[in-house]
Amino acid sequence: AFSSSEVVLMGANTSSLLSEEIEEMARESNLSPKEIKHLYKRFLKLDRNQSGTLELDELILIPELAMNPLLPRLSTFFDGVNFTQFVRLLSVFSENADVSAKLNFAFRFIDMDDDGFISHDDVCKLLRMLCGDNIKEDELKEIACIIIKDADADNDGKLSPQEFESCGALTDISNLLSMPL
């Protein structure tokens, strides 16, 4: 079930937001009404087929995404989203977003197989996306082993969300996942 604002926002013919919808999204997302209005204008420009959702071919119109080696992974989060979902996803990048929300997003982003853990294979896939063919396979695997080993408190060969959160290298995650919206 969707809230009334989600139903309105999912329609293809939506050309404006009601102030109540803006206020509700502002409360739920930690974004300002001004930021939500800005995102809405951007969403409408990106939604070229006016379906009320963003498709991969529309997402690659964002220059920063088109050139990003992580586009295949990003698309799993953003492909097919309506405006309400778009706001929820982007709100994690707000400077006002809760650090735990940022960590949760980062964890889900790295957990490529979506099994609730970050494995050696998950890290290898991420590193391959980032490095392309500029790193040898054995070096990539060695880096992945070091990353997992350094944060794997219970020595089970994978990272739980708790181990990921307590990883010393992530203390500045809020800055890494912040951008002007």
C-alpha cells in the first residue's frame, strides 16, 4: 500500500507537488522543502518518457552517472524509482542525513549479492568496477582479503552490518556520502 502522496507522485501526469506532499517528504527525508522542489524539477527533466519513474536509459543522461564506473551497481538502486523513492534514496547523501543511514546505504551498496553480509566476492566485484582492468586479479583478491580481514571481528570471512559500522576506515563516511542536492 502506498500513501496518498506516493500514489499522486507515481502518476505520469503529475506536473506539480502539493505543499503538504513537500512538507511530508521534508519530514521523512531530512531534506529542506527547497531541496525537494529542486529534486522534483530534476526528476521531471530526467523522466523523458513521462512514465513517473526513472529508467536506466534516463539515468545515464546524468553526466556524473554516465561516466561513473559504479553505474551498474547504482542502477540497481535507482532504476524504476518514482519520485518518492528517488527522494528517499538521495536523502542519504544530504549533509543532514543520519550517519547510520549513510552506513546502511554504503553497506547495502557493497553487499552485491544482497545476502546481508559483505563477502570477499562482494569486495572483489566492487574493486573490479572501480579499477577495471588496471589491476591484476591476484592483486585485487589480495586487497579484498586485507579489507575483510581488517574488519572481520568474528573471523567468519565476511562482514556483518555491525562489523562494517565499527570499521575504523569508515569513520568519515558521512563526508564521503554527502553532496549538495
